[in-house]
Amino acid sequence: MTHPAMPLTPLPRGSVSALPPYVAGRAGQSETLTPLASNESHYLPLQSVLDVIARSGANINRYPDSGATALRERIAEHLAVPADEVAAGPGSVGVLQQIIVSLCDPGDEVVFAWRSFEAYPLLVTLAGARPVPVPLGPDEGHDLEAMAAAITDRTRIVLLCTPNNPTGVPISRAAIERLPHVLVVLDEAYVEYNTDPASANGIESYRNGQNVCVLRTFSKAYGLAGLRVGYAIARPPIAEALRKTAIPFGVSDLAQRAAIASLDAEREMRDRTARITSERDRVISRARAIGWAVPNSQANFIWIRADEDRRQKITKAFEEAAILVRGYTGDGVRVTLADPATNDRVLRVLAEMTGNGGAQ
Ligand SMILES: *Cc1c(COP(=O)(O)O)cnc(C)c1O
């Protein structure tokens, strides 16, 4: 029931009203569809991590450590960087929002590739800054020359996603070294799955003194998407700005402790990612063998470029096989990889579409 005297003002400011709604991958809780739309880890959290979460549940009447001190120190040790150059936040998307808000005045520009992560144009616009999307190259990776050419004196950040979501293509080490002198934010949400030795490594660039800020997350390979914890490695002035712009107590005690326990279980985590990466390589070569032009993904998903008509057909074929994938209007379909049996179901759908039966 609406109140007759309810005023309709104030309205949200123009840049907010103009935003398209964020389209998240459909929730994976469905009991009938296999959720391959959100790049989550196929595996349940490690038992050691679940134990920590269960024990920490008893503390949730208390606020967490707002500085996430123990977690930042553990990350600093893990990556051999100073702890005051680590900033934790509610998912790496949360940290990215803080970076953009900290660095951009209205009208400033943020250059990023397109297609890339859907949150980028939203966060830039929300901060009052101007998104400058630069089309991907023919290999479905970043076109760094075109991105460099898009830099103006209003550019505050060049935002790179490596491996790129949704195409999976990483940025090469050689390309990263040629970047111009603006702040480069490297979103490495899928770095744990990257087995290509020629790829850029943000931490290495950071330690070499490049003007980069590295974003990483516990949501993907570490399997903690639901807990919301990610971090940035950033030079002291930016790290300090991130502490100032953080929503108070944004990372729960459960998330902080689970993230520490995950770093402590690094060996087991690596076994899991190795299973996914070998499956990824198998799926890509099999998909190519049956006629699909799948790019060189170094993440836990594959990308199928398709015009809108074909995209709808592909999405529908997966839905008929009770598999939920992520479609991008006019651009293509992204499919998250899982265990061998599930991946075989994916290959079967692809084989049926091209008339190349028998995906084994
Ligand atoms: C999933 C994803 C993230 C992670 O977001 P969180 O907020 O840490 O869950 C960040 N960047 C990209 C490109 C992603 O795909």
C-alpha cells in the first residue's frame, strides 16, 4: 500500500538513475540446474576452513577487527610485501570501488577493456567518473596499444583484468612492462588458475616497482565467494586511502579467519586448482576438435563468442541439458568448469550443436 502523501523526491542522482541494473549470474541454489554461470569454485570449502568458520560463529555478537590486521599480515607474508601495503575489503569488487572513489574526481576517466567484468562500468559511473571501454583484440585479450592510445590527461586508472573475465585470456608479461605511466589496477581474480608462464604476474610487477595496484580475491579458487573477502596490494598512499574509504567492519570475523585458514591450506588449494586447470585444458582442446573456436582461457571458465541469435541458441541448448551458463547479449556465452563428469555434459551439449556426437 502506498501512502497518499508519500513524497517522490529526492530522486537518486542522475548517474545512479542512468545505471543499468547489475546482472549477476543467476543464483546457484537451484536444485534442478547445474550452476555454471558465476565462476564459483566447484568444490566445497576445505574441512579445515569449515572448522574455523564453525568455531568463529560464536563470536558474531562482536564487531570484527576493522583493520583486518591478522589477515593483512598473513597475506603480506604469503606474497612477501609489507603489511601496510595490503588492504582487505568486502570482496575485491568492494576494494575496487574504494580505489575508484579514492582516485577519481567527477569527469576523470577510467580505461578498461570491453568485454570485461560487468562491474567495471557500473563502479566507474557510480563514482561520477567516465568509463572508457576499449574493444578486446582479435585473440579475445586486451588490446594494450589501443588502451594506451585511449589515455588522456583525465585518465586516472587503467583497469586490466587478467585472465580476462569473460574471455579467460591473460595479459602477457611483455605487454605489462610497456604500459604507460598511469596507475594500472590489475584485477587478478582468477590468477590461481593461470598456468601460462608468459603471463603477467601483478605481484612480480609490483615488487619490480611498476605503478600497479593488484586486486585478488578469496571468492574464486579459494572457494569463499559467499563470505566476501578480497584485497589489494597497493603503494602506501593508495593503501592508506583504501583504509580511509573502507566501510567500517566491512570484512566479517568469519571471513577474516576463513581467509587465513585458506592461506594456511595452500597445498590442498593448489591440488584443487590443478584439477580444474587440467580439466580446462582438456575441455578447450576437445571443444576445438569438435569445431568450436574457444580462446586460450587461463581461468576456470571457457568463452564462446556468438552473435545474439547464436548466443540464444547456445544458452537454450545448455538449459535443455539442465545447465545454467552465463550469456552476454550480442557477445557470447561463458561456461564455468567443474568436475570431469559435469564438463563432459558441457562437451556433449557443444557436440550436439555442431553435429559432432560423442564428446568423450
Ligand atoms: C569474480 C570476480 C571478482 C571477485 O569479486 P569478489 O568481490 O572478490 O567476490 C573480481 N573481479 C573479477 C573480474 C571477477 O570475475
